[in-house]
Amino acid sequence: MADFQSVFGAAPAGVWAAPGRVNLIGEHTDYNDGFVLPVALPHAARATARRRDDGVLRLFSEQGDGGVTELRVADLAPGTVEGWAAYPAAVVWALREAGHQVGGADLHFDSDVPSGAGLSSSAALECVVATAYRDLYELPLTAADLALTAQRAENAFVGVPCGVMDQMASMCCVDGSALFLDTRDLTQRQVPLDLAGQGLRLLVIDTRVKHDLGDGAYAELRAGCERAAALLGLPALRDLPPVGLDSALDRLPAELRPLVRHVVTEDVRVERAVALLDAGDLAGLGPILTAGHASLRDDFRVSCPETDLAVAVAVAAGALGARMTGGGFGGSVLALVPAPALDHVAAAVTTAFTAEGWAAPRTFAAVPAAGARRLG
Ligand code: GAF
């Protein structure tokens, strides 16, 4: 642990935090202008920071290789920064691209969001930089403005064509609630999620199969969805009403039909989930989660043997429902579990992984936490 003073030789101006997230339901809907329902995790990226007025950006991460990355803000351009440092650099670049007069900073990062686990460690890093810069440079930007800037940073600088869910979750979630977000116009509503009051827990199972959104599969899925919408003459798949699904599928090439079926049915699942939460029926969420997983496995095809097994074993061991969460191709599973069954479900999944010869998953109970904020 190297503190800010010992790394940068000066005192910091403050400390900021931005959380990772787990998405309850609404997967691969955000880049289709659809609905999502994420929850912020207590796990967060923290940045200790000070402003610099010489145009130099210095970056250090407790999770890095021990070195300081030094960059000139004026020279930042897509493709010029590699590895984890690309994410903070991207946000500074995107703020300048948007016309904000921002310069350098010293930034010391420490994150406990598991990386590559589908829990938005990248968005947490982007959002903590955006939030620190807002305060250091007194930028008149809302949380949603900062989320959009962070998304643009990831799209245009890092080169990952992600939607806006992860950045909005990291910026806008509040303690104790899920964020019901319409990704078309960013209309949002906090939906209280009193898990403890209903004797429930959200078990996160990190399969330790690293997922990487930059490897092309995510971009292909997004392109497929956009092609389907164009063929149907729609601005986005969000605009396809569920009642018109079957006839729309008949008009599409076979390889696009399952993608469209997933997106349209997933939007319906999000709306049903919100209705259940509004009615105080959290347990009713279980079958929706499991149906969402089947759709991601069979139609969207982004699950993998580890997430499929974790879901099946969790449900067999007493979870009310379970699904993979995040982009897929590995990452984490989310299970809704009666509180007394929490340890039993986690142990059953671990035993099943061991029997397959796989590394034991990392498990923890997620408590809905707050979005990005200044800590001190
Ligand atoms: C990743 C992306 F970054 C999000 O925008 C979203 O598309 C998600 O995968 C799938 O729902 O986390």
C-alpha cells in the first residue's frame, strides 16, 4: 500500500469513490435503447487526487505494477494509452472533447471491484475519475452528464462499444435501491429493494472466468441487433412491441431472430420485475431471473458452462432464481436466495465447480449501495 503522498510527493485535495454494479435484469438491452435495473455494489474504485495546472496527468494504481504512468493531457488521443491507464486517460480526453477546460491531475487508485468479473470495474474507474474531475475543475455537470462522458470515453478512446448502463449505475444508484433506467432518454427511478426486510439475499457468484468486452464478440452482438432494427425499419429494437415479435421474426434472417427475441422479451422482464418490486413482491423476481438466464443462454448465447452450472446448481440448492449478470462470456451469476439458504447455496455451487475441476468461485452477498461520491 503506497499512499498518495509517498507516490506523488504532495498532499491530495480529496478522495472520491465510484461503485461497481450488479444488474438485476435487463441484459444487452442498453444499446438497444431499452430498460435496465442495476444495483450498485459496496465494492468501489477510490481515487485520491489533486489538480495539476501544468497539463500533466499522473496515474498510479494499487492494483497496477507499482509504476506511475505519466501523460500529457494535450497529447491524449485514442490508441495512445494501453492497459488500465487507458480508462482514466479516456475520461480526461472525453471531458476535453466535450469542450471542458480541464488539465492535469495526480490520481491514486485503489479498487476492490473484482476485475473481469462482469461487475463493472472499468465503469467504476471511469466514473471515479469523472467525479473527481467535476469537483477539481468545478465542472457544471450532472451525474448523468458524467455517465455519458464516461461511456463516450470507453467507446471512442478505449474502443469498447458498450451501452450506458454501467456508467449510469455507478453514477446514479442510491443506497438500498435498484435503478430503473430507460436507456433511451435516461429517465430514471429509484426502486426500493428491501432484501433484508423480506428475508432475502442477493448472492453474487464470480465464476472467475474472465470476460473481456474488447474481444469483438460484444461488438458483433451489438452490430447484429442494430442490423435487425434497420431491417425492420425501426430506430432500435426497443421500438418493436412484444405483440409484433413473431411477425417481425419472420421478416429477419435466421441468425438475427434469437437476438431480437432476447432483447424484446428482456425488456418485458425488466418491466415485470419493476412491477413486482413496486408491489413489494421481491420473491416473485426469482422466476424472472431464471427465465432471463435461459434467454441469454439459448437465444443471445453469451453464457458459458460455468455460468450455466452456477445458475442450475443455485436454483437446485434453494435459490428462488438465478442468472448470469453483465456482458457474459464468463463473469458473475446473481442468485436471489432466502437468507437462511445463503451459505448452503454458495457451498453447493463451490462443490459443483470443484467436481468439474474448476477453480472455486468467489461468492458474496450484495447489499445495494450508493453511487459515485466524494468521500473526503
Ligand atoms: C456490459 C456493457 F458495458 C453494458 O453496456 C451492457 O451492454 C452489458 O454488458 C450487458 O447488459 O456490461
